Amino acid sequence: MEDLVNAFKHVEKLCNEIYGEHHGVSLYIDDMLHTPRAMSRNIPGWDDDLKTLRRLRHVRNALVHDDVDDDISYSDEDIEFLDEFYQRIVHRQDPLAQLRKKNVKQGGSSGKNSYSEGNDNSSEESKGCLSQVFLLIFLILLFALLILAGWTLYRYLAG
């Protein structure tokens, strides 16, 4: 029991870091569930990974909350799946990463998928914000220069 729970915690912690929230595996599963079939069907193993993640989440919850019944069972292969899935996420070979790669190659976006959005847009947002700051500074300097020029002209004509 501990092996499965520990393997799941390992994946959970990684997903928590990716999403910046708790219940990262559930968020990952939700992203998979909300991905349109037209996009996910071209990702090898998508359905199997989704099915296995949902089942193992259920098993883990039952084990942790002492809600074990006859339907709760797991094997060494399940623990291996979680360990391998962790590595696939780390190496960006997991289903959502593969989806993002396909969308980038096709010039599209991954839709409303939280995981796929990641922090890749942060540099573009930074550039946009930085250019706005420079524009504001430029306008302030231009305004100050105009006031100074007007004041100088006034003093020249008045004096």
C-alpha cells in the first residue's frame, strides 16, 4: 500500500508544482478530460493514460481514507506506471506536453488547458509590459520637454 501511495505522492507533488495548486493530479486529469477529442486522438496512449490515472487516483484515495472495498486493487505495474509517468512529465513526454508540442508545430494553441499554458507566455507578457513602461517614460519626458520649451519661449518673448 505504501509503495502506491508514495508513487502517487511523487506524481502529485510534481503536478502541484506545475499547476501551482494542490490536487495537481486531479487538475491534470481535468485538463485531459476537457481536451477536445479531435485534439487528443492523435496523442499515443492518451486514453490509456487517462483511464489509468483516474483509476489510480481512486485507489489512492480509497487507501488513504480507509475506504477500501473489494474493487480496490493495484499491482506492481501500477506503481511502475506512476514512476514512468513522473519521468514522462519531467521529460515533457506526457500526454499534455505532447499535445502542446503538436499544437505549437501546427501554429495553434492548446485551448483552455491549464497545464499546457504553463509559464511560456510570461516572457511575451513581460515584453508587452516592458514596452508599455518605456512608452510611458517616453511620453512623460516628451511632455516635460514641451513644458520646458514653452517656458523658455515665454521667458524669451516676455523679457
